[in-house]
Amino acid sequence: MITLESIVESIKIQIKPHLTDDVIIHDAWLIEMINESRGALMRSLFTSGDNFIAFFQEYTRTLDDFNANFKKFVLPSKLMQGIGKKNILYFGPEEMGAPTYHYCSFEELMNYNYHRFGASKLAFADMGTYLQVRTNSKPTLVLKAIFEVPNDFDDFVYETSPYPIGENNVRQLEIITFQHIASKLGMPVDLINNGMDETKNASVNKQVQQSEQQQPQEQQQ
């Protein structure tokens, strides 16, 4: 099983020889770099059309009041951005066979009243920290989605909880994380002790650049 602790320890072991004694890297910062790198990897997989079923997590909660026609499904973390509506695999009741909810934009959600069959449409929109759900009831719903910070779940345990990533994607995650760390600390990018020039992996470098460019834009919003 892949845990966040195992990824952090692997990166610490491999990067330690390239650091001077006066450089201290805290686990919390490494975790932040790993999550950012996972986002870059996700966008790369999305662009190439690869499967990323192992990146999903399941989250269950009861809707909160919002108003008469809408309810709020509070998220443990923001949904992964840059992969369109592929960031949600399922959103609906716990009972198998019950109607699921339609993933739409906020504008579509607000205009359902004007649709011919809009009054009975079960739908939701991503509002960042929560999903706004079109319903006048308060059911318990299940969300299977990809989150930007997968360790933000209340029941996530650093040492034992599965980190949502495919086993065959872990090495590439480490490569991207190395490149993130190297660029921030002014170190050579090719840090991986395998006798190969990993910097030639253009798709990885491109995703690192896009990820770093996207962060200031998201902070301004």
C-alpha cells in the first residue's frame, strides 16, 4: 500500500545527498510539494487521455441547509482543477440504483427553473469549498472525486491511509516532486540516482511549469 509517509521518506532519502547541512526540509513542506506535483501529474494524464481511477477518493456527508431550493455539500478539500469534469466520478445517494446528480456549471444550475423539465432535475455545481446541490431535501450523498489535497480528510492518517495514486505513477510523481524542489532551492534538476537524465522527460517538465504558473493565478482569484 502506498502511503504519504512512504513517499515523503523516499524523497528525503534520495534528495539528502544533494543538500548542505544548513538546509532543513520539513515534512509539511514536502507534503505540499507532493500534492502540487500530483496535480501536475494529473493534468498530464488528463491531457494524454490516460486512466487515473486510482486517484479518486470517496467522501460521504449529509447536505447542509442553503435555501429552499438548494443545499450545500461541504468539501474536505477543493476538487482537482485542470482536468474538467473528470474530477468527479460519482455523486449521488448511497443506495445503488438511485438517481445520480448531474454535474453542471453554476449558470446552468441557476437556469434549470426555466427548462422544460428543470423543476425535477437533480444537479450540482462546484463552488470551490462546497458543491451547491439542487434539491429541497437533505439526503446523505456519496462523492467519488479527485481532491487537490487528499490528506485533508478528517480520517486521513499520515502513516497508514492509502495515498490516492496508482502504483505505476509513483515514480513519475517523485520525478515531478524533485523538479519542484530543485527549482525552488536552485539545485540541478536531474537529481534522481538512476544514471539517467530525467530532465529529458519533456512532458513532466511542461507540467511542472504549468503547475507553477497556475499557482499565482489561482491565488489572485
